[in-house]
Amino acid sequence: MRCWQVRRQLLRYEDGDLSPQQAAQIQGHLRACPACRGELARGRTAVAWVEALDEAEAAPDFSDRVMATIRSGQVTEPAGQRESVLPLWPVAAAMGVGGLVLAAFVGLWAVSVDFSALGSTLVAWGSDAGQAAAAISVMGKALVLLVEAALRVFTTPALVLIALDLLLLGVTLLLLRLWNARRRALRIGTMLAM
Amino acid sequence: MAEESDDLLIRRTLHGDVDAFGVIVDRYRSRVFNLAYRMLGDRDRADEAAQEVFIRAYTALGSYRPSGSFSSWLLAIAANYCIDSLRQEPFAAVPIDNPKAVATAVAGAASDPHAAYGRTETQQLTHNALGRLPDMQRLVIVLVHIHGMSYQQAAEVLGQPVGTVKSHAHRGRARLKRLLAPHMEENGL
């Protein structure tokens, strides 16, 4: 290898970025070439001087001054804590459950349940223990109706609308999450753009 | 409280415990100040910059995500502030080819009770050679060779690919070598 070829690779050699074969070629040249050895030594010395720079210490009252400024009320309180305290997924789950409950009610409405009869029987159950058996029977019937409603609701146009609504909600939440992540990345990127 | 993790201190701060942020300031003041000093070249500017960095960090604390490293997040704010500041006013360097100016700077540092650095000619020359690097090269050299970060960590702070960071580091080291070579020869190196 020629000197200019070696010198072009010296920093990569120092960082261990060369293949073992390339590193061996550089080592071979360095053994035979005092000028390139000097170049390597000067590079190492420059880095050693940088690494040996004394640590610049802040003034002893630095922290007190920063905290006094923060406590003075002139500094905006940390922003975005609501965002960090309230993650998006529980909100999405709660809205999803709410949507399903709504779907069940739509289903009940679709099969035309006699709510008034069901309600009066339940009231009677609450006031007269003697009618407990009848009430249990009604509760059983209500359960059957709910299951029936759940089955039927899957065939009604209402479900299609609700399902689309939930899908739209999920996609919106996902986009919001991605947008927040991108906004953060852009903020850091912008900070470092130079 | 001094032993608490960064993430716990941040949560406390976000819930209104300002003292918790005081622990963070104490924990990172040296690193932030040192970065600002090596980037800006002047103690007063570095002090002002480091204060502003902590205030910006406090205000933006809600946007920090524990999935990343707080130290990288904080140093990214510091790096950004320094780069912005350098656009308005460049590095306060003493010309390294002017021995009289270097000697004056060394004497000034030696007589300053707070400046426990830059007391030797080599330190002054190295500091000023750093100041003659392009800002990005200097920033990478400071992060890697003064803060002891890996290229990967520096890339995380800068939000740039590792290859780009290495390229800045290599160019910076080559330039430093050229700038400091005459002083090495004077010292028989």
C-alpha cells in the first residue's frame, strides 16, 4: 500500500472499522513507514489532548439560580403532562366497550323487547319476595333476549354502522398516536437541524 | 432523593414536585455546562446556555418519553441551543497561531478561582483548536471524546445515522491533528 492510501484509512483503522485483512495491510505498512507511524501518533495525540481537557465546572450557585428562575413563576409549567398521564389505549378501549353496549341496546330495540313488561316485573320482584320465582323467570327470559339480540344485531344495518364507527375511531386514534410520535421526532430533528 | 432514577424524578416533577427537578439539575449540571463551554468557548455564555437548557427541559418535560435515555434527550436540547447560539455569535476562540494571546488566556484562566481548566498552554490550544472546527464536527468530538459516548449514543443525541456521525468525527479529528501538529512539533512529539 502507498502512504496516501494508508493515511486515508488511518481513522477507520483506529476505530476498528476495517476488515482483518485490511487492518493487517495497514499494520504491515506502519511497521515499515516512520512517516505514517508519525501521522498515526499525531492523530492519537490530538485525541488524547481533547480527552485530557479539564472538565469545565459550572459555578457553585448554578443549580440555585436555575431553580430560583423556575420557582419565580416566569417559567411555563411542564407542558404535555396530561398527554403522558393519560395514555391513548385505555381511552380507545373504554370507547370500544361503550360502542358495544350501544350496539346491544340497538339490538334490543331491533328485536322489539317489551321493556315495560320487563320493568314492571323487576319492580315487583324488588317489592314482593313471593314473586321471586317469576322474577327469576323473567330475568332468564331477559338473558335469552339479550343473547338473541346479540345474535340478531350482527345481521342488522345498525351493527354495520357501529362497526364502521368503531373502525373509524380506531384508525383515528392510531393516526393520532403516529402523529404524536412523528411530531416528537420532528421536534428533535428540528432542534438538531443545522 | 439523590439515588432515585431519572424517570421517577421526572414523574415527580410532572406531578408538581419542583424539588425533584432540582435533583436532575444537580445530576446533569456538569455535563450540560461542559458541553456548552466546549461548544461556545466562553464561560459566561456557557453558564447562560446551560441555564436556558435546563429551563427548556423543565418546560418540555412532558414530551420526554421514558423509552429513550433522559441524558440523550437533555443533551439534544443542549446541542440544539448551542448550535442556535453559534448562528448568532461564533465560538469565542483565541487565535492559536498567536502565542501572546494564548499566553494571556492561560494567565487569565490561572487567575480565575472558578476556572479550574485551561491553565496550560496545551489545554488552551486544544480548546481553541476545537473552536476552529465546524460546529457539527466539534459537537461530535465533544460528545464522543469528552463525554465518552459511543458513536451510537452520539447518533441518538443528534438524531442522525451512525455513519454520518462517524464521518463528522473523522473529519474533525483530521482537522484537529492538522491544527495541533505545530504545537506537537514544538514539544518534540
